Amino acid sequence: MMYVSRKEHFNAAHKLYNPAWSEEKNREVFGPCANTNWHGHNFELIVTVKGEPDPETGFVINLKDLSSVVRREVIDKVDHRNLNMDVDFMQGKMASCEILVIEMWKILAPAIRSIAPQAQLHSLRLYETPRNFVEYFG
């Protein structure tokens, strides 16, 4: 089994806030991430696909095609946006990195299969900061 990865970047704002909680509890649990006026990050998304190399191309997936689908299906929808307010697939959901990466998976797994039937999405790694990231295996 071969694993290939593509790294993409986007900038976005969000707020961690549970509307069922008081302002005090939100500040206690989420700290400055519950800021009323939002806060932003320079996110890094690493998409890893697995499969066997095609004998004719030597590719598990054409990385140009992978980049195009990731950009069209996810990056263009989140880049320079407010994740809580502007992103259709995040409406009504907590805008944590954990939930964001799950929602990205739901979009990317079938999209990748459609462009490379021999490959499948293996993992998504989303960096919120250089030291904080989540990784999801579906």
C-alpha cells in the first residue's frame, strides 16, 4: 500500500462557543477562542490518499487532480471566510478543528473516489497552529 499526501493552506476565522452555555462558561472552557469578535488562523490541511500505483502512470492519484478537487470542494469554500457564518457545511455545528475535519472528510472521500477509483482517502491532518493539529481517519 502506498500513501501520498498533498498540503493545502487557507486562512479563516471562527469562534468556539456553545449557545446553550452562559458567557462565563464559554470563556471558562474556550478561553480567548470564545472571543465575541472571532479570531483567525492560518490553517494547513494535509490530505493523504492510499492505494496501489497505477501500472500505466505510476501514480496512486495524480497530485494535480487531487489538489484541484481539494481546492474546489473545500479550500475555496473556507479560505478567507468565517467558519461559523460563511461556510455551508459548517452551519449549525461547533467550529472546532475536530468537527471541521470530519465535515471535510464527508466531502472529500467521495470526491477523491470519483477522480481516482483505485485510491481512497486515508487521513486528513488539519493544523490550526504550528503546534496544534487534529488527524482524522474517517
